[in-house]
Amino acid sequence: MEIAFYAAGAVAIIATGLAITRTNAVHALLYIILSLLSVALIFFIMGAPFLAAVEIIVYAGAIMVLFVFVVMMLNLRSETESSSVLWARPRSFLGPALLAAILLAELIYALTQVRPTTGAEMVLSPQEISISLFGPYLIGVELSSILLLAGLIGAYHLGQRQK
């Protein structure tokens, strides 16, 4: 399982780096989704399936769909029309497809190697997660919520049209 853990960590780092360096917003969103999926796989490998499911449903699902809608609403038609021919090339999908295939292979490996536990020492319950998040790590949770709020305000400010 250590191999799957380190491979998922490497995929997360590579996908995050590629998301930062992409100039196309849709490609960057694809890499962010791959990064979030690999973090969910890391949570699953570490024995927190509830946290992995929350990562997939909330972050990779809902928030990324919201980001895609925002990119579509910004309507950057002048930039996308010139590069729409480049999107249709199979080479542009090679990176996300390769990283997704690696994650799929790791997920299949993790699902076949995980044995049912007899005790509760290997699996974290939602109560244990919430106690640790809102106990000793409360300041980290609050700081991340402030960071998300600042990002939302910045996105609103950048998305406003000048009159």
C-alpha cells in the first residue's frame, strides 16, 4: 500500500504543478480535479474512507462544477476561439488521460488489497474527524475558510466588467 500512497502523492504533485502552469482555464481545472481525486485516494489508503468520499463529492464534484460554470459564464470568447483548434488535438488530452489512468490503476489496486478490519482502529469515524478538525486544528479550518472567502471576493472583483 505504500507504493500506491507514494504514487498517488506523486500524481497529486504533478497534477497540481500542471494546473498552475496551464494557460487554458479548462485544462487547469482538469488537472485540479485530478489532484483532488488523488488526494481522495490518499485518504482512502490511509484508512479514512469517509473523508475520501467527502473529498470526491464536495471538492472534486460540487466545487469544480462551480468553477467550470464560472469559466463558462466569464465568456472569454476571443481567447478560446483562437485556441479551439488546439483543444481538439489528442495530444492536449494525453496528460490528464495518463494521470487519470494511473489513478484508476491505483484505485483498483487499493480496492483489491484492502482487507476488512475486525476492529475500529484502522478506520476513522466521522465523529473522530470532526473532533480533530474542530478541536486542535480549529485555527487551520478557520484560516482556510477565510482564504476561500478571499478567493471568492478576488474572483468577483476580477470578473466585473468595467463600465
